[in-house]
Amino acid sequence: MFIATGAGTGYLPMAPGTWGSMLGVALWFGLRNLGPASYVIFTAALFLVGTACAGSAEKIVDHADPGLVVIDEVVGQMIALTAVPHHPLAVLAAFLLFRFFDILKPFPVGWLDRHIHGGLGIMLDDVIAGLYALLLVQIIWRLAGQ
């Protein structure tokens, strides 16, 4: 439950997904100086562990995709921050875009959320939302000439 709830951030009042995303940003700050391969390996490992923990938490609370499970937001946010420039505006853009895609759920995010169940289903929609945010941040940053 500790991992599934993002070290307990999933229990915080109002918008647990946003709290989980903030934890993802905090993890990025701690890991941002890792080499790209190490960062991706850490994020992939967290995805695998998170998938197992999210599935277990779903069974423990006996509720599909419970709001207190935020490890999916942590991983999605870390994906959105992959290779982001170490600039406050880039980090803020990645945070806001990930939350936007996580909430809006454009295809296939919403489809995955509705059709894939268990730990993998909890995680996958946020992975795709993170990839959308990552792509858009990289495009915007390059177009801005940064």
C-alpha cells in the first residue's frame, strides 16, 4: 500500500492524482542528474513494481482503480519529465500537460482506462498520458528555441 499510494500521498485530501504527480516531480528532482539510460531504467522498474502494487491495492480495498492509488500518476509524471530541460518553465509545462492529459483522457488513454483492468490497467493510461505530455513539452521547447 505504501508504494501504491505514493508513500501515502494518495491519502491526502482533494485531488490525490495531483499529489501523486507532485511526488513524481519530487522524484525527478532527485534523479534528474542520472544519465538518460539510468533514469529510464528507474522509471521502467517503478512501472513494473507499481503495476504489481496497484493490482494488490485494488484487491485490498476491494474497489477498481481506487483514487488512493497514485503510483500511476507518479510514473506518468516521471515519463512526462524524461529528458526535460532543467528549467522551471519546462518542468511546470510537463506537470500541467501530464495532468491535462490524465484528466482529459484523449484516445487511447480513456480507452485503456475503460478496457484494461487490474494493476496494468491502472498504470497504462497514465503511461500514455505521460508520453503525450513528454512529446508536447519537447515540441514546444524546441519551437520556443530553447
